[in-house]
Amino acid sequence: MEQSSAFGLGTSTRLYLNYLHVQQDSTPDGGVYTLGLPGYSSTNALLNGASPVSRKTFYGTDSDYEHDVQDTFTSRFEHDFNDNLTLTNTTRWSEIRQSYLLSAVMGHTFTQQNGEVYGTRLMNASDTVNKILTNQTNLTAKFSTLGVAHTVSTGVELTQENYNSYPYAFASNSVDLLHPSSDITVSPTTGYATRGRTNTLGVYAFDTLALTDRLSVNGGLRVDSYQTHYIADSATGHSNLKQSDNLFNWKIGALYHLTDNGNVYANYGVSQQPPGGVDFKLTNDSTDRTSRGGENINFSPEKTETAEVGTKWSLFNKKLLLSAAIFRTNIKNDAELDATTNEYVQNGSKRVEGYELSAAGDVTDRVHLMAGYAQQNTRTDKTSSTNDGSTSIPFTPKHSFTSWATWDVVDNVTVGVGARYVGTLHKIKDGATGTPSSVGHYWVADSMAAWRINPNLDLQLNVYNLTNKKYIAALNRSGYRYTPGAPRTWMLTANVHF
């Protein structure tokens, strides 16, 4: 449910209010056992060489559930002092509540009963509340100095984020790997509460300078002063840790219009991610260097450097838009586990580089086409980061493609068909044995039909995976289970305009 209101439209002072409520109740699926897939092997004679289990096999329990609720309120106040000076103040409050019980199969240890093979069913439980309150005041100004036109955006942002995780856990149990049953009852066990809070004060300024009619440059700096406070209890004790620092993020770019229809651009930026992660969890290396490296309060922020050079062209009276870009992203200060000491050290790095191409436009007045292709070449500085011995970043496809074509059959009816492609995914290198090292590439086709009944109502039918293709969408970290691609599904949407 979403409600929006606007006041003062068409005047120099405007107020926008928006409220969004989303609620979802479902049964989560922890994936299908990779038994029988290429690359699978087992020390158990009944499993080694066995045929794959059905893609519809459910390894969960009847107790599994997921309950999600999101409430978000946003207000935006705008005031134009004149045509060249605008003040904007935006306030947002949001709360996301999630609780779930998710069962997932593990097949690295076995027991055998009455000719059946049993593995472990892990019970993953979560009961969390995320809250965010933020206020941003922004001033946009347009002016000229020495014949150079400026568009400046500057402001202050105050944010408080809270993450609370409550005691909630379930014990693991066994599951028949070939013929699982969900008809079991599970009971909660004692857990430990954790609480995290991050307060951030951000100050920023960005400027776009029109040096000539064809050349403009832009750049900016943002400084964030933050403090994270993490409190947690565990079986080994009590944690009460704080981390604070100042982060400097910046970017610079240039845009040059080669002609009225085409341009080239270049951008470079640096951003940083402090220890703590999404749940603000912190550890101290004097007591624990074996947990996730990104949580260590004595580590430096992870730094990301991104560079991109590209071009965009509008052709045939703006009926066709072509774009191309090459990019490179470097991640430094990445924490990785030292295999000798079994401790995290901050000497890792990652790189993603490649190019992307896209085209969108009108083949005729009634036929429209969109297509995009991306190639990513990835690597880490590890000797081997994937299960098949390469140094590529795991679970990152080298090739991806998407396309969509629509046809306006008549003025109020449109039909369309699309295709998408994802390349091979390689599993991360870890201690798992006998699991697939990768999952293959796949193509999937989709279609749609839209009917504009009147200016106030239109209907749209989407059919996904039109050919009901069987494919693997994802492989979990250890490779013991996979997520099947969604079968043929359809969705009918009614849009009301008033």
C-alpha cells in the first residue's frame, strides 16, 4: 500500500508526503540438494552416481515461514528563492521487521537407516528490526564566474541506523536426502541478542562547470563522520565495542559533446566502507581474528575505486539511442582468511573490468527494441579463489545479455517478447568436497501483453520463463545445494490512474 500527497504544486513552495507499507508472508525455500549434478561425488555408495532429485524437492519443514513488514514515511520540502536557488529538505523514517525460519540441507556427513541416507538439515532463524531516520538539507545554486557556468549542489545529512537481532534459534536435525519429509515439529532454543547503532554526519558539495558549449566537468567531495556502537551477548561472553572515524569520498568527471547527437564522458570516484557491515557487528582483533574480517574495528575501511569511459549517441531524429562504456573497479583493503594462521588479514584486493553495450529505440513507429550486453573480467590476488582453480571472483558471470522487443498492435494494445542470458557461475574455494565447481549458463525468454482500457485503467500480463526452461539460478557457497530457476509464471497487473 502506498499513499502520496502534494501541496503547493505550481508555486515556489512545495511539500510532498509519501507513506509506503509492504507486508509479505511466505514459505522460504533453502534450495535443492546438488546430488547428481555434474561435478558431484560422494563417499556414500547410494549417493555416488545417483540421479538428480526432483527440482521440486522441498528440504524444509512444515514449520518454515517468513514474515516481512516494511513501513516508510518520506517528506520533501522544496522552496525556490528564485530561478537559480532552491532549498530542499528531505526527511525519511523507515522500519523493516523480518522474522523467518529457513531450513537448508547439508550433505557432507551421512547416516544410513533402513537403506535410506540421511544428511543434516540446518535450521536458520532470524528475528530482526532495522530502523533508519535521516534528514538531508540540500541547496542547489546556478551562477557564473568569469564566464563559466556553475551548478552547485551542497548540503548536510544526519542519519541514525539501528539494527536489533533478538534471541531466536533452532536446533539442526536430520533429513532423508533422497526422500525428504517436511512433516516434523521444531522447537526454539535459547539465543543471544545483539544491538547495533550507527550515527552519521555527512557534509557534501558537488559542482558541474560548463567550460564551453561542448565541454563540462564535474566533481565533488563528501565527508562522513560516523560512530558505530555494537552490544552483544554470546556463549563466550559480552561484547561492547565502539568504532568511529571520518570517511572521505570523492569523484570527478568530464563530458564532451562531439556533435549535437553524440558525446563522450569519463568518470572516476573513490568510496569507502567502514568495518561493521549491514548489521554493525564489530570484533576486536586482540580477542578474535577468526571471525569475518570486515567486522574488525582495527582494520582500515575497505576502499573502492571506480573508473568509467563511455559514449552515447542519439540517432535518426532521437529514435535510436546507442551507448558503450568500458569500466574498471578496484577494491582494496579486502579482508581475507590466511590459510596458515586461520586469521583474517587485510591484504586482499579484487578487480572487475569490462565493457557494456546497449541500444534502445524505434525500429518503426510501432516496433520498439532494447538490448544490452556486458562482459566482466574479474580477478583477485589470491592464488585460487574458485573451486576450479581460477583467480576469478566467485559467482560473477563473465557474460550477460538482455533484450526486449515490443509491438503496438493497435493504439491501446502492446505485446512484447524478451530474452536474457547469464554466463557460467563458478563456486568459491572452501573446504567443501565433492560438490559442483560451477553451474552452467542459461537463456530464458519472457513475454508480455498490455491493454490500455481507458485513460484511468490499464491491464498488463507478464509471462516469465515462457518456455518453462529448467536451469540453475544460483549455487550456495559450499555447493551442497542450488536454487532452481523460476518455472513458467505469470502476473496480471492492474494500474489505476486518477
